[in-house]
Amino acid sequence: MSFAQLYIGAGNGFSSLTTRNHSPYSWMFCKAITGVVLAISGYVVLTQLWYAAYPEEIAATLPEDVNWGARQPESLKDDGIRPFTITTSPAVIEHLKFRLNHTKFPHAPLKGVSFEYGFNIDYLKKVRSYWLNSYDWSARLKFLNSLPHFKTIVSGLDIHFIHAKPAASAKNLKVIPILLIHGWPGSIREFYELIPQLITPRKNVDYVFEVVAHPAGFGYSEAAAYSGLATAQIGVIFKKLMNKLGYEKFYVSGGNWGFKIGRDMAIAYPENVLGFHSTMCMDMHLAPVPVVWTAVHVWIGSFIPGFAVAKEDEHRLYPLRDYANWLWTETGYLHLQATKPDTIGTALLDSPIGLAAYLMDKFSSLTNPANRKLPDGGLTKKFTLDALLDNVMIYWTTDSILTAVRLYSEYLSNDYIKLKFDAAPVKVPTACARFPHELVYSPDFRVNRKFKNLVRISKYNDGGLYAAFEEPKIVANDIWTSIPLFLKARQNASSGSS
Amino acid sequence: MSFAQLYIGAGNGFSSLTTRNHSPYSWMFCKAITGVVLAISGYVVLTQLWYAAYPEEIAATLPEDVNWGARQPESLKDDGIRPFTITTSPAVIEHLKFRLNHTKFPHAPLKGVSFEYGFNIDYLKKVRSYWLNSYDWSARLKFLNSLPHFKTIVSGLDIHFIHAKPAASAKNLKVIPILLIHGWPGSIREFYELIPQLITPRKNVDYVFEVVAHPAGFGYSEAAAYSGLATAQIGVIFKKLMNKLGYEKFYVSGGNWGFKIGRDMAIAYPENVLGFHSTMCMDMHLAPVPVVWTAVHVWIGSFIPGFAVAKEDEHRLYPLRDYANWLWTETGYLHLQATKPDTIGTALLDSPIGLAAYLMDKFSSLTNPANRKLPDGGLTKKFTLDALLDNVMIYWTTDSILTAVRLYSEYLSNDYIKLKFDAAPVKVPTACARFPHELVYSPDFRVNRKFKNLVRISKYNDGGLYAAFEEPKIVANDIWTSIPLFLKARQNASSGSS
């Protein structure tokens, strides 16, 4: 039976089910529907065959003995793990207050505009006033130091981390090491509400977490002196850090850059990463087959959304014009940082109010696009000004904005793309917590293809790029729920291979 | 004769011209070539027909009585034309020096990196040192005030301009009024080398220029209080300004935003704009027909460059991957400014070194992409540090960076796109001076389609986005050469219509 016969036959069959005295229009309609269904089915079968024939991409193996720092190797003798306390000199705070007091505010927002042109100037004046008059840095320092900080040298760089151990009440429980990784423009501050929920035992659960939260090479960690430190290379440093702390095997969780770094660790170290939990699951494979495949799916989905996305995700992609507008509107910082990190970094290093506006802008629109229409950018719906300013202060007092934004340039470079971490599959057990206002949206069919051992996709009603900071309870619960699934997936795999 | 017969027949005809004993391969090759030629010809004929059937776009007519300023109309009584002198208070300069002396420079460039990550930090330290120790603002003020400045209220805004009259030696010559318009991140400073060449009589030429150089709503001109002041609306203000100065008819010249504003004036006021001269001719019409037409042309050109571009322009488009990389690398500022002008503006308002790096970055890479590889960004190949810092000082002392970058947001808005200035043809006589390092490249075939009365396309070997600043002699000569052609085109048009 030829394809044409099949087409006509299916049309006949369908029409005979409806009515014998069909009008010419219903007949044409019936044939059209049948044709579309067959075309789509054919397309799906063809792309599956195409994909099956497509060789699996293999990510590069990275050397582990690179010295990224400016110092000579002889000065890098192993100094062990040093406790660290966040401190700032009074001069830094005095200078900050002087600079804030002399901020230039020569303009008003355009009439009737909230955050549609970026950070609202009237609200920025309120932020400055709060920063100068109500924000208490010494109290905040106490808070930030309430978790135990450490430093140690890895790959020639002095790397900072928080190491939070389980509460004393957890004596007889199994302790599970988990590495939390944040992104930009966040900091370790994003995890301060999440960590206590992970290290406190839960009823009827026989384990508890020991958390290493790492600042992704930002903040109190030393910056690279050489170009090329992208997410995969940071992953090498983090894996070496975990090994140095005595964890041969561990879990990883992160969103934003934490997703990319964690994903690269999961690809590079499947024996070490027991499970990968992320609040930003996506597939960034941009080769022709997945791009065309996705484009056709998404295009068909613009007529039949269910073909491309689950019901609850329709608003993420459709109307496509809105999604394209959103991406254009919210990725200017990414574009500039990927191409001119030292230019924008120089400006932000030198202006505290500029830094605050630039960073807090992201905590407004990337938690909810509707925040653009609010006079305060919706900033205090999820956060306190104290929390947001803690984050700004971590960048300001460490002078780390310029070195942090270089990561965009390293990641979006041909050198990194050639390593194929975007292209290679993730085979370790993975759990995806998906939030509706995530910046970039990968439909589930692509997530399923990237993560070959997906133990769970959970979808939530609110939250965006900074899920752990916005919704610490939800993210904590998601992590707790994922561990047994990770264990089961590992058991299945080992019993399957035995 | 069917298309298939034509195809086979042409193949036969061509083969009989070559050899009777052709091999099967040469026969297939011959057929393939003939097929390609026929397909391309068919495409060209079809798109020409398609274009011919496509209705001409008509730009919106804009109201001329809009009040863009914050002040009440009653305070806006006509104050005539007021002479203006650039002055700054000592406090502003003291504050600047204090800020520069306290610049934070905590980092070095990455090892072996020049301007590839943006403005080089080592070179920025040299710029700061020059600014603090060698740059003499009082001498520069004298220089900036050496041309006659004025202000006047138009459309509710206090508008600044330079009005340079011909030298005394030009007594018996015909005086030609020309409006020069600059763009971002330039200022009136871009025209200081050009203007003297326009107001000085030339041998055997019976005319000389009277120049009105206008700062496009930047610098010393008041900023709008309401959203929506895009290029077409600025064009309304400039036309009213020229009328107020007594010029019913005049010429316009500009690159960068000066191109877009001048183009919109030429479209809106064909009776007033006698001729439009630009160093940045392009066609931004993004509707499906021109986009597909251009895409196919450019795609064919990637095999046969001559199909899409003239020989001397091949390097502008091909390899296409290089052009796409260049656009991505150099348009981050545009993307951010179009979407978050108030966020980036706030940071740059508050940091002189950040402002200098951000603005001068553009004068490095947008004059020549090869400058990225030079330790000084090639900045002093075309400019002096004095000239570049004059430009930075105009933004810094007027606090105008934030309001200036809002123009990107206004131009790249749906409201502006709906006005159809990007889509409508320019019918007034136009002269295009094309420079090889212009940021965005429109092939000649598109320029020819946008400008229906193109009197001249001249191509030069060096220069980029700031042609008038980089190559004032070439641009002056180009303007002098264009005037007789404009006059001739006008005469032909009027004799043709009479």
C-alpha cells in the first residue's frame, strides 16, 4: 500500500464512520484532517529515526591539573581547609556611604512608566535611602556569618564555600552530601533560607543533608587570571573541591549557572555525581537536527499547543511572539556580558547605585515578567530589601562584578561550544523542578531527550530564575523528595547491569 | 513551451556549443548549471513581480504640536534664539577629579587579552591618568566654544544647536543651509573637524555652507519627559527648528542616529529636505517580502558573491558566519539600551570611568573590528584622547547618558515600527557615502530599493560608524560633491513634472 493509498484509505475509513450523506465540505475537511494527522505522524516517525541514526555526542575530557590563578605554583602549596569569616574594613563601608550620598539622580522616570525602561528611578531613590538609613551591615554580617564559611586552594584559585553540617539532633541519620551552586547575579545569599531546611532532620526520614554551597567563582572566591574558565572547567574545580572535602560521591543542585555547572559535572563525572537536581532544566543543544526538530514541534504547537507542550506550559511558549519579545526584552544583560564583560564590569565596579540597579533589575523581571508594570518592580513580593542588598553587598565589597560577568563570555565562546557539553546527554539520575517564570524555556520533550535518566519533573505555579531564593520551602521539599528516586534509579541501574 | 522543456532545451543548446562527444558527467554538469541559472532567473523575475505587486508603504503623518517637556505650556512662551556658552561649575570638575582619583581598579585584564573582553583595563588606567593629569578642561571649553552655540524652545524642549556661518571671505557666494545630525555615543564634538571644511569657500565653487549641527536630543538639549520620542518625532522637532531659524528648505546629513533621523525627515518632509546625505545608508524594512528577498540573495551570494554584493563589498557579508559573529559581538550595548535604558543609564551616570570605558569601547571596535586585538583598542589611530574625552565630558557634565540611551528603546518599539518609517521609501535626492566598517551592512540592492532617488553611492577604503569624526575631509568632499547632483536631480524632477 503506497502512502497515497494509505492517505485515501484513511480518509474513506474516517468518513464512513461519520455519515453516508456527507457534504463535499465535510469530505474535504475529513481528508484535510487525515492528511495533517498522517503528515505529523510521518514527521514524528522520521525525526525519531533521524535521531536514532544520529550519533550520541560525547563531551570532551578536561584536564584536572590546570592552574587558573596568577600566582606561581610554588606558592600554591596545599593549605588545607581554612575557616573563613566575612569581614569588611570600615573604610570600604565609609567609601560606600560617601558614594551613595553623592549619587547623581538628575532625572525622573518617564511619565507613567514603572519598570518598563529598566529600574525605576523613583524606586531606586527609595532603595538608596533604605541602604543608607535602615540597612545595618554589621547585623547583616552577623547573619551572613551564621553559616560556617571556609576557603581552600583548588586549581590555583582560593575557593570559598559554605559547609553547613546537620543539626546535632541528626546523630543517627545517614548524612547526604549535596553541593549547591548558584548563578548570576546571585550569590551564596540565595541559599540562606534553603540550607536550614536541608540540614534539619524530617519526620520518618532516615537521612539529612550536609550542604556545601559554592559561589561559582564569584564573591569571596578568587577569579581566574586566564581566559577559558567556563562552566565545565568550573565543574572540574568543584569536583576537586568535593573530593578534597572527602566526598568521593555526592549530589549536586542548582539553577541558573548552577544548572549549567551542575549539568557539566553530571556529564563529566557520572561516577561521582549521584544525582543532579535542578530548578532550570533545559536542553541547549543547537545542532541542526535538534533545532529543526524543535522548530517544527513548536511551530505545529502554535496551532495545536498540546503537540509541543503540556497544558500547564502553554503560556510559556504561546503566543510565540510574546515569548520572543520576553527573551529579547530580558537578555540584553546576557548579550552585553557575553561580548563586553570588562566594559560593563568596569562601570558596575565603580558605582554602588549602578550595581544595585543592574543586579536588582534581574530580581524584578526574572521572577515574574508582570513585575515590569509595578512601581516597585515587585521586588518585595518575594524578597526583603535586606536580602537583596545583602546580595549587592557581596558583589560590592568583594569587587567581583567584573570577574563574575566574564563567565558569560567564556560560556558563549566557540572554545566552550566545541567541548560539546551542550550537546552531550546527561546520564546520571536527574530531577527537574520547573518554575513558570524561568528565563529560557525548553519544552519537556527536549528535557526528556537531554536527561536520559529523568526521575522526576515537578511543575510549580510561581517562581522564576532564582527559585531557591524565591521559594526555599518548595525547592527544599523537591530535593527531599528527589533523593529516594535518585537512589532507586541507581539501584535499578546497578541491578540491571549485574 | 513548458518550464521543463525550456530547461531541457537550454541544456541541449549549451551542450551543443561545447563538444559533440561529451562525457555523461559534463552533460550532467551542464544540465545542473543550466538548472541553477534558470532557477535563479526565475526567482529574480518572481520577486520583482512580487515587489511590483507589493503596495508602497506610507509612513504616518506626525502631529507637530506635541509638548514633550515637563514644563507647563504657559512657561514655554517663545523665547527666540538665545546664544549659549558651554560652562561647567568648578564643583562638577572637582567632583569628577575626586571620583576619578577614587576609581576602583581591583583587577587586571585576563592574560594575553587586549580589547577582546571589552575595554582593556590596563589601557583604561592610562586613559584615567591622561584625563586627570593632561586633559585640560578649560582649554577644551575654549575649543568647544569656538563654534557659536544657541538654544531655543521647540515642542516644549530647550533645544541646543551650533550655528556656524560661512567665513567672511564667502560674501558673494550662495549660502546653502545644512543640518548635521550625530548619533550615540557621539556628540556635537564629532563635527568640529568637519564644520570648518563646510563653511570655508572652495575654488571654482559658487556656494558655501551654513551649518546647523544638532545634538539629537542629547548633551545640552533638554530630554523628553514622556515616552515615545523616537527618530521620526525628533525629526519633527528638527524640522521645526530649521523653520524657526528661517530655513524653509535645507539639506540634511548624518550617520548613525543621524541617518535614521535624517531619513525620517526626508520621508516626512520631502518638500523641505532638498537632499539627504548620509554616511550610513541602509534599508531596515523587515516585512516578509524584503526579508525573504534579501535572505535568498544573500544566500545565493554565499556561493556567488557577485550576485548579492559588489566586489569591494564582499568582505562586508562573507563569510556570513563572520558577519553574524561581528553583529553579535558589537550589538550588546544596543540590545541592553533598547530594553533597559534606565538601568544601564543609572550606572553610567554615576561613574566617570565607567562612562569613558562604555563610550570609548564603541569608538574602538566600531571604527575597525581589528582594533579588538590592539592593546590600546586602536583608539588613537583616528582620534586624539582629547577629542575622545571631549565627547565623554559632554555626556558627563550634562548628565545626559541615561536620557540619550532611551532613544534605543523608543526606536525599537512597536509604536515606532507601526509608523512605517523603516518601511516607506525615501524619495528626496539622496547621496550615500559608504564606509567599510559600518556596523550594519545593507547590500546596495537594498539601498537602491529604499532610496528611490539615489544620486550617488561612494565607497571608501577606511572608516566606520563615526565617519564624519574619523574622516572629516572625505565626508566634507562627499558633501561638496553631492550638492550639484542633488540640484540636478531636483531640476530633472521639476522639469519632468512640468
